[in-house]
Amino acid sequence: MSKKQLKNMRAVLILFIILLNTIKVQAQNTFEKIIDTLGSAGAYSIKETFDGGYVFTGTNSINGGEVLVTKLDSIGTIEWVKTFNGPGAEGGTYIEQLPDSGYIVNALYDGGLYSKSWLLRLDVNGDSLWAKVFSAGIGATNVYFGNSLAVLNNSIYGLTGSFRPFPLTTLSPYFIGVLSNSILVANKVYNYSVYNSEPRAINKANNGFIMAGGMQTSSSTYDVYLIRINAYGDTLWTRTYDKSTTDAAFAVQQTEDSGFIIAGVTYDTTLLPFKYNTYLIKTDSIGDTLWTKQHYSLEPTETYSIQQTTDNGFVGTGRIVNGNPLNSDVHLFKTDSLGDIEWTRQFGDSSADDGFFVRQTKDGGYIICGTANIPSTLQVGAYIIKTDSLGMVGNGTGIAEVNNPFDFSVYPNPSYGNFTFQFKGIPKKDAELKIYNIMNQCVYTGTLSSYKKESVDLHHLPNGIYIATLNYDVKTMSKKIIIHK
């Protein structure tokens, strides 16, 4: 082969590689949405699903708070919404898809003095297969957002949070182990401090689990801590990390080298005014420190979620405060393998917006969930952001789409049983109306005969609170109605 032919072949190969990379970048869907369906007040965990879509869990504002599970397609359009209601304030904190395409969800059950962990096993359509309530003992079993569950070998579900035996007593870490058939196999409480210890995250680690959080070491100081346990909660080792007066971990993951990456906050006292900064700790397999990084910012930053990326760097999300504590943006950052910043992004408007969870997607981009204020209504919605591999959405303007394309009102409400539903934003009349009782059982189903107004007779139903859900195309909207005779 001549030099000229070889040169031409190289040119064609380079052009082909450029074309492949261009196609890959163009294939990265991006979107930014605030979803207020079913009175959503937040999204705390999100995962890419096997079909290329996304599923998230969080809470809504109905009945004091319910567990919310929402399935989206690849461009962020709602496919279905499920809610699960208990006796008090409930909310989903973590979701993961399982090999059979169903889901496992951890949630807070009956938030109060005797709150518990609520484990929900769902099928591929979000319908419940089983649901079990677990407690570390008599007292409050607190479940934190984002990182409260880990799945080990698709056979053991590990749950963590903080346990308070009685009011005004200290908080201690707990571990609850549950088999995939819902049988409890471990229930441990770890008392490592005379002060409060609050585990904020759990993740799988080889044949066991790793837990991370903040341990109070005096009346005014906190350290980051790790607890390495086996599959049944027996302690293998513990570590603490002290940088400033106040340090805490919110996320942990085992890395490719069998070590761990920890993300959280440290309290910066080197500059005025004092403020929180993102704090990263990289350890070896037994928890000894390899490096630490404090990401300095002009404004306070907190990191709630971390993941190792395919290039052995790390992606994290949390919040950055803009001037005052009530004004924050979603903070997204990417680092190299040593924790040094490659780029940062901010999303949100001038209100309180927070990022709670991030994961890299199959196309090399990132999916983030959190909370955002809806500018037009001043209500809070689930904030879902899909970026490309550089953390950008579209042209990078950071302007969110409010996913609330239609609405309806109900009157009179309460009623003896006769309700009038007034609709807007429905272009045709074949939308479906369903009424659910507080046990999430469907007690009425009807197809609209009008796309503007509909009268529904529910005299046959007993007194109580019901949820009226309007389904049109792939969109859903719900309202609470009350029957009082």
C-alpha cells in the first residue's frame, strides 16, 4: 500500500470516528421539568429503567404526604403515577429496578414519634406485590432521603437511618436486613457515641454493606463516619474522619478499586463568613484515607449524592445557596479520579431548588432529581433534569418546563355525593376519571362524555376522603374530594 493510500485511509478513519462521536452526542436526550402531578412535593431518588426511561420516588402533599412513584419515558413524559398512603406523613426515599423489571422502594411510614421504614415491592407497572413495615425497635425509625436502601446480590435489601428509642434521647444508626421475599433477617442498632449518630447513606460493598453519616463527638462538633458490616449487619470495622468542627456524610459508594468515595459537607472556618462546602473523601478497602477534597465556593454548597463515572471520575449533586438560605439552586459537578473539579452546573430560578440524587445514564449523560418551586403557583414540585455528558440541558439556559398541561376543579367539595368536575386543557372528551379511597382501591371509573364539565354521582360511597384522578393520554392529575352526608 502506498503512502498516499495509507494517508487517505487515515483521513477516512478519522472522519468516521468524528461522525460516530457526533451521532453519540446527538443521541443524548436532555430535558428539565418540574412535575407537580398528584401534588408532588419532591423527588428523592431516580433511576434509569431497562426500557430507557426513568422512574423516581418521592412524596406528595395529599393526606399529609404519600409515597409517590412516577414512571417517565426517555424524554421525561409521564407514563404512570402510583401513590401509597399510610396512617400519617409518608414519602419515598429510594427506588431501584430489579431483574424482573419490577421495583423495590424504601419509604418513611407514619412520620412522627414512632415512624418506621416502609418497604414496597412493586411490579413493572408500579402495582404493589407486597409491602412491609419495619422498625429498629420501640421508638422512631427515621428514614433519610436519597440513599436509604441498598440491594445486595438481588437477594438482601439493606435499610438504614437513625433510631431514637424515646423522645429527647440520642439518635443511633440502625441496619435492617430483609430478604427479597420480605422476611426480616437482621435488625441492629449501633451505639458508638454518647451523642447523636445519624447514618445518611447505605450502599452495597462486596458481600456486605457500607454505611456513612455524621457522628457527634461533643456538644458542638461532628465527624464523618463509616461503618462496614457484613450481609447480616455484624460490624467489620468503623472509621471516623475529622476536618472541621462540623463534618457529615450524605452519600457513599464502593469504587472500582474496592475502596470508597464519601460525599457530604465540611464547615469552612478559614474565611468569613463561615459556611458549608462540599467535602469528598476517597478511602482504600479498609477505610484508610487516600485523599480528601474540599470544593471551595463563594456560596455554601452541600452534596447529597455521589457516583463514580465510567471514566473513573465522580459526579455529585446537591444545593448551592445564593445569598440567603431560602434561595438555592441545584448544584451538579463532575470531578476527575482525584476529586478535582472538571466542571460545575447550576439549575433553578430565584427560589429554593435542591438536587438530591444523580446517576450517570447509558448515553453518558446524567439524570438528577430534587425539588423546585413552581414560579406560577409558588408550590413545590419534583425537579427532574436530564443532561448530556457535559452537564448541559439543551442550550444550557436552565429554564424548566412545568409538566402540568391540564387541570380540573371539583365543586361542591365537600359534598353529599354529587360532584361537578370542571376541566381545562383537554382537547377531546375520552379522558378517564377514577376515584380512589384512602386504601388506594378504585371505587369509581368513568369515561368523560364532555371535555369541559362532568357531573358524577357518588352517593353510594360512604363518608370519607377520596382521590379523584383524571387520566388523559399519558398525563395524570388528581384532587382530593370529601363525601360528608
